[in-house]
Amino acid sequence: MMRELMWEHKGKLMGILAGLFFGIIYLLVGFWDTLVFVVFVGTGYYIGRKLDHKEDLREILDRILPGKFR
């Protein structure tokens, strides 16, 4: 019963857990540190997703920072 309920509302549960996680980080270290943390996590996710799709790391970095990795 509980497992079915959790599976049916998986997105909501993940959103609550992410909000709780970031809320605790905000309370412990402050707004700007949390914002920097979110940017790093987002960048890591973006690069990891591109690598999962077998894209070249140099192409990814060239799109992020044009002209630096030629």
C-alpha cells in the first residue's frame, strides 16, 4: 500500500526531498553558498548527461567556454 502510494507520487516525493535538502543547506551555510552549490550540481548534471549521450567532452566545453579548448 505505502510502496504503491510512493510509486504513484514519485515526482512529488522527489521534489519534497530536494526542497528539504536545499532548505537545510540554506539554513546551514546561507543563500549565496547554496546558490553556488546549485550551479555546480546543475553544471555537473549537464556535463554528465552529455557524456551519457556519448558527446565529446571538448565539444561540450567549447560550447560552454567558446575558444578556450581548441
